Amino acid sequence: MAKLEKTITGDFGEILRRIEDGIVNGSVSASLEDRSDFCVGDIRCSVRVFERYSYMGGNRVSLTVTLFGTGDTIHLSAITSGGSQAMFFKINTFGEEAFLNKLREIL
């Protein structure tokens, strides 16, 4: 599992669109698996779950991105999973790191 958490500034909708487009168009096997959006007052929260095939690991990895914010202050949490082939402990997590690095490039 790899994780990225940071606070960013900008337009919530534009940042969300850039993440969606950048992840899906950044890999031939990437897909947006599901989404959730809700608001409470002026606070917005969006969750996106992406998946792609990891050639290095020979398996599929997921990336969950959560944006939470109000105004132009947005908190981002991104967590990858599924990049290991071992039964009892994690080995070969290169695919997870590569997926998270794609998000870093977009941001």
C-alpha cells in the first residue's frame, strides 16, 4: 500500500476533473471503477476509485482518491492497494507506487 496526503489550493471541480482525466488517459488499462460525491453546506467530498493493470507486478492495482474541501482549500488523500502477489506479506509493490506517482505528476 502506498499513500499520499496533502492540502492543495484551487477550484475543487477543476482539480477533480484533472485527476479523473489524467488517471484514465494516463494508462491504456486504467479505468474509473466508481465514484461518490456529496456536499454538506459549502463542504464538498468526492471519492474516486481507479484501477489499472500493473505489467511489472502482473496484477491489477487500485487507487482511491478522496478530495475534501471548502472554498479553494482542498485536502487530498490517495491510497493504492492490490499490488502484491504474496499470500501473507506484501512484496513487489512497484505497481502501487507507479500508480501513485501518476497522481503526483497530475497534481
